[in-house]
Amino acid sequence: GMESGFGSDFGSGGGGGGKLDPGLIMEQVKVQIAVANAQELLQRMTDKCFRKCIGKPGGSLDNSEQKCIAMCMDRYMDSWNTVSRAYNSRLQRERANM
């Protein structure tokens, strides 16, 4: 019936005869939250790094400002990668336990 068509919209796999897999839905919700968090993080990172590195907003960045921003973003991405690695390995452990 209708519900099997609906189930197939939630990513293929599981193939549970059209029944919605709550685990699968949770995964997708987690992914969407992670994406939203990443966007927010980028926004915060940009704000922070620009405030930190740019003394006077002008038309263009000078060399030291560009270096400062690159370093600032690198540090931010490092900590972001650490967090997401930890998050991913926890997800894998949870999946293994299911």
C-alpha cells in the first residue's frame, strides 16, 4: 500500500517490507543534526576568526590577516575533526551493539 512507498523514501537498505526502521530514521535525524551543527560551527568559526584577526574591516585582507585567518580556521577544524571522529566511532560502536 502507500506505506511501502513512504518507507522507500527513507534511504534504501534494511528492506523491511515497507516498515519504517526506527534505527534508520534516527540515523538520518542524527546526520541532519550534524549538518546543522557543522553549518553553525562554520558560522561561529568565521565570526570568531574574523574578529580575532582583522583589526579594521577594509576592502581586502593583507597578508598577515590572511595567515591569521587560515591558522585560526585550521585550529578550529582540528578540534571539529576530533569531535566528529569521536562521534563517528561512538555511532559505529552503537551500531555494532544493535
